[in-house]
Amino acid sequence: MKTRLPRGLMIVALFQFIAPVILPPATLASTSPFFWVLLVVVFGLLGYNLLHRRAWSRLATIFVQGFSILVHILVGVGHAATTGTADAWLLGTFVVSMLLSGAILYYVDLPDVQVLMQ
């Protein structure tokens, strides 16, 4: 018999797309519609499979959130190196995004969630 899904896992499954998408407003406005459709499809499949307790979806979530942190760090360092200054919007959105991705990584890696997803 399957146990009930924890509320935290439901929240992660439904809203994990927010962390990688937190970007400065100018960047969000210039993004193509194809990217948004692709994002909805990928995170929709990932969330659906998390809700159905597929083990690979937990690993994919770890990969996506970890990759998001790495990309934000590299883009932030690259931007600061080329312009010589730190943009306040860029820095703020990157910090918030990395904190949310870190929280998702922490939650998904808890022993209770790992056992539930096997």
C-alpha cells in the first residue's frame, strides 16, 4: 500500500520550475516563446513523475537544481568579469534562485523522501 505524499514533495513537484526561472526582468522579457513552451513541458513531466514517485524524477530534480546553481554562479562571475560591476538585479535574482534551488536540493535529499521515492 502506498503512503500519502508529503506536502513538501507536492510543493516541490508543482513549483520547482520557479527557482531556475528567477531572472532579471529584462532577461525574462527577451526570452523566446519556444523556451517557455519547452520549460513547461520539461517541468510538467518532471513534476508529474515526482508525484508518481518515480526514482529517476528525484535524480532529475537533483540534476536540474544543481545545474541551475552552477549556471547562476558562472553567469554571475562571467557578467562581473566582463562589465567590471555587479548588476543589482542580476545579483539579487541569482541569490534568490540559488537559495530556492538549495532548499529544493536539501528537501529532495532527505532520507524520508529518498525512501519514499524508491
